[in-house]
Amino acid sequence: MTFHGHKVIWKTWAPLEIKIFLWLAFRRRHWTGDRRLRHRLEAVRSAILYDQGRETIDHILAECPITREIWFHILSAFGQHCPPAAASSQRWWRRLRSLFTVEKRKGIDSLFVLVSWEIWKERNTRCFREFVFSIIDILQVVRAEADRWIEAGANGLRALAQP
């Protein structure tokens, strides 16, 4: 399998642990339901975030109805329409990048990484703690974390937020 997108991951402004998370996601190394089944481990066959479809990392980050709704709200705030779902998280990232000018791409790259990380954390909260946050709660967490990233030096996110 050809691995595209690694250069963009490492150039994106984000904490290192989150870049590593995304790199592992693109390599399909997270222990989602499909990977557990491939290794003959106990696994839930349907997606944990939204009981629809097989749980793959691509489903979680690019196709899941909850993920799509989160992106719908975020992109609406920027005056953008949510593009159609993609079969892979890498393709979804490319579609998101294509919506913005070159000057704003660093910001959308950081935002993609941030939203993917928060969605993964929500999936794990549902899986291991059996607690569910609402879409509004997740959006508030994304906003608060984006503000922290901007304070820490994510200038692309700052530029994305400006008209």
C-alpha cells in the first residue's frame, strides 16, 4: 500500500503525539474493530461512535455520521459546504484542503489533525468509559483546544479564523 500524506503530517502545526496518532491512522495501525478481527481478537463488528458500518480508522475519521456532522458545523462556520464523504481519511483531508486557498491550508491542516484527534478520543471514551458526549460538547472541546493551539503558536489556525 502506498502511503501518501506523511510529509503534510510532519509539516502541520500540532503537538507531536497527535502527529504520531495521525501517522499511525494513515498506516491503519490503531486497534479498531476491523484490525482486532484480522488478528482474531474479540471485537465489536459495528462502529462504536455510531452503530453504522464496520469500525475502521477511515470510517471513524472520514465516513462516520458523527464525524460528518462535526465537520458540517465547522465548515459552515467558515462559509463552506461539507464535501461528500471519502473512502479514506487521506482523501477526506485532501478534499478539505481543496476548499481553502493556499494561504489558509496550514490552518485547515492543523484543524484536520485536531478534529481527528478529538474524534478518536470521543471514540475511546465511548469504548472504554461508556460515556457519550454530544456533538455540541465535542465542538466546544475542538474550539477550546484550537484556541489553546493558537496561543501556543498555531498561526495557520489563527489565519483560518480570520476573514
